Amino acid sequence: MEKVDIYYFSGTGNSFVVAEYLAKKLNGRLIAVTSRMNQTSITVEANVVGFVFPTYDFKPPRIMEDFVRKLKHIGSAYLFAVCTYGLAASRSLHHFDKVLQSCGGHLSAGFTVPMPHNGIGSGAMDAAQHRRMYESWKIKRDEIYAYIDARNEGKIEASNWLIDFFRPPVLKMMPYALKFLMVMLFKGVNSLVLKADSNCDGCGICKVICPVNNIEIIDAKPRWSDHCVSCFACLHWCPEEAISLGGINMNIKRYHHPEVTIADMLKGR
């Protein structure tokens, strides 16, 4: 009987929903990559290995690349990946395939799944757009499962960045992206670090939800360390909406997947 492992990374639950569905359908283990990052190497014993992650700046999160480089003996496994994205998937999966190839493996299949954008400018996306994305996932998930279950190979989805640039979600986000760049240019990158305002009541949810243990609660206030992975989990899960990028309005709509709880986010950590 084949063994299936699904490794995932998620800040707001979008990628968790995808990973959990595939793990259940494929009778696989659901594993948070953050639970394995303290290991120097990981021997792959599964016949099928999946990777599910969001797209950050049109590429995989750095934590996923660092994780893959810990894997040993992946050459004989059927490897697939699914990336969720809010604005554009671009060639994120092809970039991920290059990382796998550098470790002796290759991507047999790769799929892109649109999910609500939760970064800079995400307030421009309304509830109707969110619903369309959720429905799109429910339709596409059976196609993804069938392709993987049949162990088909060769399909790696991507989009054209020139076309992506002129899509409405990207155009709506653009003013805040420019604002972000201008603030960094004239005030420095430290002006946009995560911080909590006076609404913070010291509940500690930000510390609990941080996937990389980058937050401590000191004097009833969160303090960020130096290994943030920019997942914005702390910002989105804060019940008081007290966390922001330097107190500057970047039109970030507080969001987490409606079917996901904090307890779900903590599974397997």
C-alpha cells in the first residue's frame, strides 16, 4: 500500500483547506512544515509527497524552499504541489520545481488555486469575489484529486505575468503597493514592521498563531523577533484588529478562511 505525505504551510487557512482535503482524499498524513523545521534532514519514506503553500510575491514562501532542501531521497517519489494565490500564481510552481530538482526530485504535477488575497490592498476584494473563489476551489478540487490519484504527470500550471499585471485584482492593489514602496524609500523598512496599537489587550493569540514562534508577549504586549516569514497570521487572527504594518493603512482586510479555526491552524505543530 502506498504511503502519502502532504506537507503544508498556511497563515490564514487558505492552503490548510486545500492540504486537508487532499490528505483526506488520498488517505495521507497532513504535516505542517513548521513542525519539521528544527530537523537538519528528513528522509522521505512516502511513495507520494505533496506540497501545499501560498504564493508570496509571485513565488513560493522561503520557508517552503528551506524545508524542501532538508528532504533526502525524494527522487523515487511522485511529487506534486498546489499553490494558492490571491493576485497571480505566475510561475511559482516552476520555481518550486527547480528547487526540487536541485534536491534530486522533480514535480510530477502542479496546480494553482485562487483564494482570497490577504496582503497589501486586500481590502479592494469584496465578499462576492471571495465566494466565487471558494466555489471555484470546490469545482477544481475533484480535478486535482483525480489527476494525482491516477499518478498522471506533466501538468504544471502557471500564468503570464504580463497578463496578470493588468488583471483587476492586481490593478486595484497597485496604489497600495506603490504606497508601500514609497514608505520604505522615504521612511525605511523599519517603518513597516508589524506592531500592535492601543487596542491590544495582551490576549496572546498572535503568539499562539505565529507558525514560526516569532512572537513573545512582554508586559502584556506582543514583541516580534527577527525570523518573521511575512505570513500575516498574527495580523489576521488578532481579535481586536490591533496589529498593522507600522500603524500605516495599507488597506489590508482582516481575513481568515471561514471554514478554518485557530485549533485547525495549530494541528500538527
